[in-house]
Amino acid sequence: MAKIACLITDMFEDVEYTDPAKSYKEAGHEVVTIEKESGKTVTGKQQDAKVTIDKSIDDVQVEDFDALFIPGGVSPDDLRADDRFVQFAGKFMDSKKPVFAICHGPQLLISAKKLEGRTATGFKSIQVDMDYAGANVKDVEVVVCGNQLVTSRNPDDIPAFIRESLSLLGK
């Protein structure tokens, strides 16, 4: 089963982490949360979810994982201010390993300059940023680009996001 890296910090969109993470785990995959500091507890934007961080960004390498998961909310915008997270996401895209980004999650991929020529979606307010980054942006519930990138727009799209992510992990 896959070992999935999850880049997350405070103000993540609660259900955009909890629902996919639960589904990945139920399917037998391991989800490893990554932030600046291991052992820290981060809190969702809605205050419904608290997540204890498994690993520091300084203690992980892309080679340790099979896939990358980036939940939305304010979290991706905060993380992209730190080059270590941007480089990690960029290396994942370069490695051709699966990347799952929902809502504002693609902001890390924009900062990594890895959306050019890709078909993707994201939260309405970042779709223009994705377009400027060279992505072919679609306003639909889920977009699968090649055998690598799965993106969705918002919490309403979570079922399709999970379905396509798990499908990609199964290939």
C-alpha cells in the first residue's frame, strides 16, 4: 500500500483533510503529516479537526513516499511562503508520483512552477492564478491530468476527489 505525504499546517480546511485521509487509511494506505515541526498539533479553519504532525519537513525526502496530498484552506498559502515546502511539492511533480491537491492546495504547485501545460482545477479564487501559471484550468469537480495529478475545487467535490485519488493509487 502507498505511503502518502501530507503537507499541512494551521487553518487547513477541516473536511478537505479529514475525509480524504480517512478514506486513504481505510483503503490501507499510510498518511504521514508534514509541517515545520514534528509533534506539533495543527488546527483546522473550522476548529473541528486537530492533527498531530508526524514529521518535520527537514526530516523527509520525496523518495520516502509514494504520493503527495495537499488539503486546502489557508494552509497551502502559508506553507508556500517556506521554500522547503515549495521544493518538496516541486520534486514530487518532477518525480511523476501522484499528487492530490484540493481547493487552495494547487497554490503550492503554482509557487513550485509545476502547473504549466497541466490540466487542473482549484478553488474559484485561485483559478486565475493557475491560468497565469500556465495550467489549462477546468471548472469541474475533479480533474485527473495524466497518471499523476488529481485536483478538485472545494468541499463539495470531496467524493470525486477521493474516488479519483484512490483510483490513481490503485494503478
